[in-house]
Amino acid sequence: MSHGESPTKKKVILEIAREFSVSRFTPAEVEQIRRELVARLGAAGKTSAEYIAGVLETAGMHIVWSTKADTQGQYEEEFRDLLHFASLADAEMCITRLDELYRKFREEKEPAAMERVLEVARLGRRRAEMIARNHKVELKKRAEKEEIMQWFKIWLETPAAFFDWLEARKATPDFQNRFARSTSADA
């Protein structure tokens, strides 16, 4: 490893990990670190989730590949896939699925699983925020991510009112002017 030159991949992974301020890293956080690494280092930042997990473990950070095997383990992969929201429609689907899981776990009185859903939603909000604030990303995409960040924020604060709010939000002139083409012709 070279010290004093450009930051090493391992060093950047650890910097990103510290920004999370979490006590444990799940596949969703590792995936977000992987994406942020590419955002910061470009092609040189491309790496596997296993490599990132190894760097975190070597640094003494706690990795949890599956939290509660019976209930949550079966959802970890779905949670990881949910956070791939390239468009507003994808984000709406993501929040809809998180809402379904949250309600299901609440009904089944599974507080740990409910907290995991909220954790994934907070991760989605942070991921959207990171992209929204990345000036290397094109303006239109940043605006979409800022909108998505707001959606996650509203759902996290008032999940019961979220879908009524979203319907009203999508009908506003502001939303129509900024995103009407994005929602009708998702790329």
C-alpha cells in the first residue's frame, strides 16, 4: 500500500463506512459502500461486496450477513435488490414493498424485522441523498434522487399517510413540470 499518494481503495472503504455511523454492516450497507466507492474513485473503485466485507472485518467492524435467519434472512436479498432504484417508478415500487413488509412484520409482532425494514428505508434515503449531493452526477438525475430522498423521509415519518401524500405530490404542478416525462418514459 502506498501512503501519501492517492487514497487507497481500503482507506476510502473505511472512510465511507465511518460515515454511516452504524454498529454493524448488513449486505445493504456493504452494497451502498460498493456504489459510493465507484462514485468516488471511478473505474478504480469497482470491487466485490466480499472484498469490502473483508476490509471491514479486518478493521474490526461487525458484519451481519443475515440478522434473524427465520424471519429476516429470507428477506435480506430482497432488501438488497430493493435499493436499486434508477427511476422514480423504481423508488415507488421499493417503498411500496418496504411498506408491505413493515405492515406484515407489525401484524406478526416481529419488532426486530420491523426495525430492519426501517433500517433499509433509512439506507435508501441516505443513498438517494448521497447521489443528490454528488455534483459529478447530471442535474436531472440529482433532482430525481432528491425527490426520492424526500419520499423516503416522508414514509419514514408518516408511513400511514405516505401513499395519499405521494398521490397528491405527483399531481402538483412542480412535480409535473420537473418529472412528468421521467415517470411516463422511465429509462
